[in-house]
Amino acid sequence: MKENKTVRLSIRVTEELKARIQMEARKENRSMSNYLENVIVEAIERGGSKMLLVKNLVDGTIYASGEDEDELINSWNKNIKNNLEWLLDESTFGDQEAYDELTEEAYRMENIEEAIRKLNDLSENNDIKVIEG
């Protein structure tokens, strides 16, 4: 017996995301609505996806996030220069050399883990870890 759907759900997305949803829905010969419904149901049934975070447990700063290591590395590379600007502040560190070293592009998780060790050694205000959130 077919279940009647009586509730409407509306969301706002970017043009880019809408285009991606349309493309994925077409691949499965589905409407966007049907495709999204299936994606949502699957995510709920598997308990949602766990995010990996590079987070400072002292002050709550999130340095990077992603659903897997590749996304985490991309997020780290995209955000690290802004996240570490405090190293350049003359009133606290003023350490251009450390900033340059720690903001080099990461290619593997080991690169990020090494940067985390160095950041944690720099300040007692750092307890940066890779966690599931």
C-alpha cells in the first residue's frame, strides 16, 4: 500500500549544490525530491555520518572538518593560514618562521598530525586533536 505524503519540506541551497543534486538525481532517473528523500532516509538509517574534526579542546577552535581523511586534509589546507594568524601577532608570538612552517600544504594525515604536535608544543592554550564529532 502506497503511503500518502502530506508534509512539505523546504530548504535553501546554493546554485552549485542544486546543480549537483540535479546531476545525481538524473544519474538515478529520479526527481530531485525523490532523490533527496532517499539520501535523507539512508543517512538517518545509518545514524548520520561522523565528521572528523581537528579541534582545540581548550578554546573550541575547529581547524578543519571533513567526512573522511581526504576532506579533512582539504579543509585543513583551505583554512590553516587564517586559523594560525595568531602566530603572527607580535603581542603573543610574532613567529613568522613557525607560521610559514605550519601553514605548508598538507598532503597526508601525517602532515597534519605533525603540525598538531608542534602547535600543542607552542602553547599551553593548545590541546589540538583529531576527533570524531
